[in-house]
Amino acid sequence: MSQNAKKRILFDSIIVTGANILDNAVFFIINMMAARYLSLDHYGEYMTATGCATFVIAFCDVGINQNFIRAVSSGILSIPRVTGTVIVLKSALTICTYGALSAGLAFSGYPHAAVIMTLIFGGVRLCSDYLKTFFDYFDARRLFRLSTLCKSAFSILLLSVSAAAVYYDRGMYSLFTYRLAAALVMIVIVLSVILITAKRRPEFSGSFTISFLKESIPFGISSTLSNAYQRVGIILLSIIQGTAVSGIYSNAILFFTSLLFLPKSVSRVLLPLLYRIDNGRIDLFQKALDTYGRIMAIGGYYIALVFFLFGDRLINILFGDKYADSVPLLRIVSLGIPFIFTVSDSIMIALERQKDKVRIEVAAFLVMIASSAILVPILSATGAVISIIGTYIFLYAAYHLYLKFKLGMSLKCVFRVNKVLCAISAGGIIIFEPLIHHFEFRSGPVLVSVYFALMVFFFVLSRNDIASLHAIVFKSGKGAPEKQAEKTIQEPSRT
């Protein structure tokens, strides 16, 4: 891969990651405001509502968005026909999914307030899912700036209306109703822009819709299972232990789930380019695994180290003293953070191994259900945390082992980097754990960051890595970067 292609991927990753950081920061801040604004019991009902609604509404996707990106990126299918098909499918699934949510809540046994909040937030999630479809269309066309602009505007709008609900003390229902109104306004704006600027109006074909839906099913199963990993814990806790325990659990696991956008950001940028590589060129996929796997592992271990050492202060500052029981849970959560930072699943998707990927994820889901059923009744929130972390460790191992034994890819680089970073993180815990309470909160993370950066520079990064990064950042290529990226992504690296 040429320096120009790498430069394009780097800057696209920065743009997409920046928008996702804002989006997840807004989500985090809204939950933080809710935690401080509501009582412990009401906050548990609030988080139960968001967890249940998010879990059920995921079924209105069934892989349509992922297949949409694949269809547009490949350039094989008619974009107007694909767009029209996606709009019709999303509309039909929205009606069915919201009906299923309403019926399920009637037999859930949840408190009345939790039921009302779940129904309202279900509408918010449906609108957000529609908007995500539009954003995925922009990403597939590699219009990352437009996607970032729309997504960031939506995030700021949600934060503004949530802050207004808290500031004017409109009650806990307003935290959902204000967001629902904002989401509806944003859908009208974005859809109007698309229809006005589109060269051809969306088309619809019944036969094409059926074939497109069949192709989407493996993506849909994968998306549904990914959502289940994050939401099953809070649903089981709310049923077995009550909504108050769900709030304690949610504050710890929120740090974990909020980080999932980082590997997804890299995937959003890489997948449109990886789809253009001949599936027989395993050497190019090996380069992607080694290069981006190393970069993501560095980020994962660094965040895990910071959360482990400073989790108590983070919980206290963000959510308040009443959630001190979340601190031990956050320390357990930090141990699983490195295992969500991987590109192995993206490589499987690009190589059209969706069915095998789904089999791995189904096995992981069964592991999670079994472990949750055993651990939650015994250990309560701690058991739920151990279950979700164990599930992601299982996924990480299974994806990489598949690449090695089914596709013949090497894991030497991945294993070496993880081994070194694990040793660096363990050293950081041994050195700083006895000292952190003697530092101010502002200086502690700085010292840990300096330590980690120096260790990575001397023991993880090679001279080629540093030279390549310097070339990407400071040396611009010739010609249009986007077109050059399309061309050079299929060329073997000369470095």
C-alpha cells in the first residue's frame, strides 16, 4: 500500500473517529447528567429502558446497513435501486419491531415508569437507526466529511435538548421526549438534503428486495448478536436483581461499550477499500492485520491501564459518590478493553466469510448466556461484568484463530505485540498502583501516559513504523488522494 493510500486512510480515520468521539461523548454526558439528575432507583429504570429499547430496536436492521455499505462500495449494483430497497425494508421492519417492543413490555413486569420510558426511547432509537442508514450511505461513497458534519450536528442537537430538559427540570420523561423531537427534526432535514441533491430518485423492485434481504441476513445476525452482548447483562440484572443494581452495573459497563466506536471507526474507513482487494491477495490482508492490529492494540492497552488505575476517580467525578459500588466493576471491565481493539472481524467480512463469522458469534452468545445464567444469580453485577468481558475475549481469540487455521494468516506479529503490551501494562500497574493516591488527578494520568508512550516507543514500534507514520503525516502524495487510494490499495506494499 502506497504512502498516499495510507495517508488517505489515516485522515479519513481521524475524521470518522472525531465524529464518533463526539457522538459517544454526547451519549456519555447525557447518561452522566441523568445519573446526577435522577435518584438511584429512577436512574436504574432509565438505564433499563435504554438497554431494553436498544436491544429490541436492533432487530429493525437485520444487516441491511452493512449490506448497504457493501453494495454501494462494490459499485456492482444500481445505487438508486439499492437505496429504494433499503428505505422500504427499513420502514417495514420499523413497524414490526416497534410492535414487538410494545407487546413484549406488556408482559415484562417492569414498573410503569420504565415501560413508558422504554416506549419513548424506542422511538428515539428507531429515528437514530434511520439516520445511521443515511450516514452509512455517505461512508460507502467515502463522503466522510458530509457524514461527519451530519452526525456531529445530530449529536450536538441531542446534547442541547437533554441539557435543556435537566436545566428546566422537566422530569425524567423529558430526557426521552426531547430527544425524540430532535431526532424527528434531523430525519426531515437529512432526507430532504438527499432527495434534493440526488441525481436519480430511489427505485424499488420486489424481486431485488427479496434477494437483497437474503444477502443481509448474515450481517443481521452478526449485528443482533453484537447488540445482545452489550444488553443481555442489564436485562437479566433488572429481572433478577432489580433496576437499582442495573444502574450500578451500567455505569461501569458504559465505559466499555462507549469504546466500541474506536475499532468500528477504523472498520468504517478500511472496509470500503478492503472490498476492492482480490480475495486471493491474502498478503495484503496480512499487512492490514499486522499494521492496524498493532496500532489498535496500543490504544486498547493504554486505555485499559488508565481505567484500571484511575477508575475510582472517574466514577466519583462523572457520576458522584452514590455510585461508588461501580468502581470494582470498572476495574474488571478494564481487563477486557484490549480485546475489543481488533480488525480481524473486518478482514473476515471483506473476505466474504460472514457465515463463518456468524457461527463464531453464535458460539460466543451461547457462552455469554451460559455464563450469565450461572454468574448473575451468584455474583450479581460482578457476574454480569465477568460474563460480557469473557465473551469478548472469546470473540477475539476465535476471530484470530480462524484467520490462522482457515486462511493461513500469521499471528506472530499480533501475539508479539500483545505479549509486550501486556508486560508494559502490568509494569505500569506495579509501579503506579501504590503511588496514584499521592498524585493529583491531573498529574497522575500524565505520568502514566509518559511511561506508556516511552515503553511503546522503545519496545513496540519499529523504525519502519516511525518512518511510515512520518511519511503519512508530513509528506503529501501527488494526485487526488481518493482515486490514488482506490488504485494503490490493491498493490502490494513496497516498504
